[in-house]
Amino acid sequence: MDAWVKYGNGQKLWDELYAPFGIRAFHAGSTGTQMLGWFRKEIRSLDDLKGLKFRAPGNQGRVLQKLGVTPVTLPGGEIFPALQSGAIDAAEWIGPYNDLALGFYQVCKYYYSPGYHEAGPNLQLMINERAWGSLTPDLQAIVRTAAEAATRDMLAEYNARSGPALRALVKDHGVRVRPLPEKCWWPAARSRTRC
């Protein structure tokens, strides 16, 4: 995403998209590739997804709904109690670094990857266009540089901390990290094999 924004015309398109709203935005953070989520039971086929209540907001929820999942939108602080009570069967949050701290492993032992829904989630810095235009070029350069530094620093932190967190989830808490079965997500394989 950072490469596209900076070198692939992404910033120009972003500027055009936000211009009618009087906003200037910059890429200012990334948590890296997210996990698909936590599940109370193992997923071996698409049939195993049917009927699950899955904390999966937005586009991910809409995609999963087409597979028979009931998407549920919950704020972060309500995910663990909902998993614990059985109000939901599965949940996505961010990745090992954050998920370890929230204790999802206490209820769910299956942790699936990759998160197709957020292959490179990004945060943004938004500035009122008039305020942006009032800044001198050197101050604008400082803002751009600070946003770029925030992006690289956050991604570096997530990459550095997620590996040890994932190791702790597996070794210390017995979490089983799994990919979704290939026959359920790879179109060519799906055409040959019933999921």
C-alpha cells in the first residue's frame, strides 16, 4: 500500500477522492497483514463456516455472509465476553501482537490466517484542506515526513512484536495456527473439489 500511495499514483487519486470534502489525507500507520480470526472450532471446509456468528464488520462481514456466516459488529472491548458467553463463535481483531493481549486464546484455540480482508491495513492522517494550504512548503514537508515515519515505525513495531506474540500463543497457550483449507479459497481448486 505504501508503495502504491507513494510511487504508484495512489496519493494523487487519494487527493482527488477527498477534494470534494475539503480534506487532505496521508498514509500514517500500518499494522501489517492481519489474521483472518479466532475460531472456537476447526474449519475444514466451507460447510464449517455456515451458521457461525463471526465478529466481522464491514466488507469482511459482507463477504462471509455470502458463505453462510452471520456477521456481527462489536467494539473491541466486547469481543472477549461475547466469545466467552457463546454469543459469537469466531472473531477477528488485528494480529498476534494485539490479540495476545486481549486473551482470545482463553476461549478459542484455532487461529486462522491470512486475513484476506486486510492484507495491509493502513491508518491515515486527515487535515482540513484550508489548514493544509495555509502551511508553508517547509511545514508541509515536515507533516509529510512525519506521516511517512509513523507508517514505517508502526509497521516495524508490528512486524517485530507479532512474531514473538504468535510464538507465545502457540507454545504457551496451545493455540493451533492454521490456514483456511486451500480448496475453500482458491478458485481453481474450488472448481475441482467440493468444499
